[in-house]
Amino acid sequence: MLSFSDEEEDNRRLCSEQENWTRQLTQSKNRLHSLFTQAGLTHITKKHLRTKANRETSVALLPSRYQKEAERILKVLVEQNLKLIEEEIKEALKKNQTYTQTILSMPE
């Protein structure tokens, strides 16, 4: 059985958490895109929904019956959590150069 130091365990958890939040962000963008399609706004593509500012602007174009759901999707703090995790990862990378090599070798 492999044994990891506390620092290695923390770093592994950070990576897993980042992966989870990234997946949730993708799911939110896909759900928003689905709402636009249902509303007949097919000119709004996933590319339009890439940034938070664009998503907020685009939601204003939705008919009112779709807006409440879209606004709930936007309120999820996924991007904020991702930024916090990425900052923690950067700090971990600064502290441990060998960990940097491990992270860089991981597939995205």
C-alpha cells in the first residue's frame, strides 16, 4: 500500500477538488446553453457563455420564464471556488518544486 505524506495528500485533494469544480462549471455552462436553445435563442453558442460577464449579459436576453433558472445557475459560486483552489495550487507549487513536476505531468 502506498503511503503519502500529509502534504502530498493535501496536494492530491486540491487537484481532485479543482477537477470537480471545473466539471461543475462545464455542467453549468451546458445547462445555460440548453436554456438558450429551449428559448429559441440558437445564436447564443457555448462560446458566448465562456466568461462570467458574457453569461450574465446573455441571460438578460432570455424570456422571463427562463431567466429565474438561468439566474440560479449563475449564482453558483463555481468560478470563485476555482480561483481560490488555483491560488492554493500555485502556493503549493511554489513550496515544492518536485510537486510541480508531478502536476505538470498530469493529463488535463
